[in-house]
Amino acid sequence: MLDGLATRVYRPLPPRRPSPEPEDGNLIGIRPQRRIHMHYTPPDPAAFLSRLTVVPCCPATTTGEQFRRALASRAEVVLILRANGLELAPFIDQAHELGKLVAVHLDLVSGLRGDRASVQWLSESGADAVISSRGHLMATIRHERMTAIQRLLLVRLTQLSTGMAAIRRSEPDIVEVLPGVVLPQVRHMLPELGLPLMAGGFVRTIDDVRAILECGALAVTSSNEALWRLPHA
């Protein structure tokens, strides 16, 4: 806990009537109760990673309905990939009320830019972690007491050396390999960084999840809801 920072206080309000979810799938469907905003201190990276590994495959959500189903899953961390970045706060609050943590993909949510001001906005919204391929933002994310997750894009093997050099410079808390399904084939080519690995992207089957975990990744993420129910082997 940071000295001088109070934890967030929730004040019960009457339930609001649900409104229909828009066609673009933003997280503005059934709105959670409003909050009285105060400072929130996210868990440290070690605690975040521990929560991330509670289930073999964590939800990566792209619509409001999928986000709500993820909140009902056994996972303790929910990723938001697609959403209106300006309207995330009440949904993050709802996840916290249910004892879950939230990681937001800064590069994919709408309404935000890949800059320091957007990182600070996500901090004020209560995000526990921020995912981005922008290495220069990792220090800002850590400064805001959120877990910094840097994506390592391996669409082409020529990206490997450039990506590894960027990670060494930025020093994130966690590295996410994308697409995760290729990690078992390229793991032997990755130098040891001393950083935890997670993987996501094109992960569709139980065998994909197991292969990724067996090659050393500590966590897998997927939008395939059937994989959220996998038990640990």
C-alpha cells in the first residue's frame, strides 16, 4: 500500500435499468452501479502474476457480453482487448467488487492514444495492468503502480531480435508473446530474459494451451470461452 493513498470506497446506489448493448460491442451495455472515485492501489506485479496463473487460460474479452461472462468464470484476471477506453472505470470497478483484476490493452481500446496521458487515464480508471507493444510506455505504467505487460510480436522471425532488444530497454514486468500459438516452435530461439512469459493469439484448442504452458509460459489468454473452463492438469 502506498503511503498517503486511501483505498477506494464504494457507496451502494439503487440498481440502474439495463440499456441495450451497442452494435460495436463496447463495454456500455448493462451498466454497473456508479462509484464514488477515490485512489486505488493495484497489486504489485508478483501478486498480479500469481492471480493470473490461477487458471490455465484467462479470458481476453472483446465485447460487453463476453466481459460479463468472464466475470462469472473462475479466472481471477480478465483482459479487455476491445472497448471504449473512456468508459472503462465502472466496469473495472465491477470486476474489483467481484474480486477480479483487470488488464487493459492500450493499443486496442478506442478513444485512447499510445501516450503517457492515456496510461494515467487507465490508472485513474482503476486498471491493474496495461498491455502494449510500445516499450517507451513501460516505465510510465510502472510509475503509475500498474503491472507493465509488453507484447512481443512474432509474426515474422525477423522481428525477434528487434523485439528482444526493445524488451531489454523497456524492462516490463511481463512479456506477452503474440501470436501465442507459435511460442512452442520459437521458445528455443528466445534468449533468457529473466521475465515471466504469457502468450495469446490464435489459441483455439486445449492442446494449444497445454503446449504453451509446457514450453515455459506462466499464463495463456484467449477469447475462446470454452478454454476458460479448463482445469489445471
